[in-house]
Amino acid sequence: QLQLVESGGGLVQPGGSLRLSCAASGRSLEYYAIGWFRQAPGQEREGVACESNSDGSAYFARSVEGRFTISRDNAKNTFYLQMNNLKPEDTAVYYCVTDPGPIVCLRGPYDYWGQGTQVTVSS
């Protein structure tokens, strides 16, 4: 019923920026929690950013706080991850997620996942 389609991944140099987009269809995300997870080879999946539908606040993993921003455009039923000052350790497959909640913002469990988009940070 609800489908998430990601875009915006690619190759970027350290210190550069990327904006990932997650377009939803089938349901409005206006009242849903939204978030972004990532998984690098050999690493466990981690929540990097989310926006709670319990308190409306955004939360970030310590590793990305101050560099990443999560936002949404309800008119487009799309949300975004703005990634600035990217580092090689940010290299991973990034997944957008959403859930009607209540859930734990950076943990989930999230019912709906995008298929992932590769972000590579390298000189």
C-alpha cells in the first residue's frame, strides 16, 4: 500500500554535500514518523536521522549531528536527508523509512522501507 522510492545518492568528495529524497505513494506521510538508516559493509544498520510523530522533533545519530538535516514537504509527500560536510565514514547504503507510530524514532521498528541508495564519499 505504501511505497517509498529513494533518489539522490552518488559519489561525492569528502566535505561535499548530497540531498537524498524519499518520495511516498499510496499514503500521506503527514502524520507518520520518518527517518533514514544506513548500512556500510561489515557494519550493523544504524538510524542516522528521524523526525518523530510523537513530539515532532528531529533526532540524529551522534556521528552525523550538526552535519545532516531531515525535512519533509507534505505537498509533495516527500522527505529529504540533507547531508553536509560528508566524510568517508558516511559511505553506506541509505534507506528511507516511515511508520505511523508510535515508535522509537531512531530504532523503530519501521514498517516501510525504501530500497536503498548508495552514497560513496571518496577522493
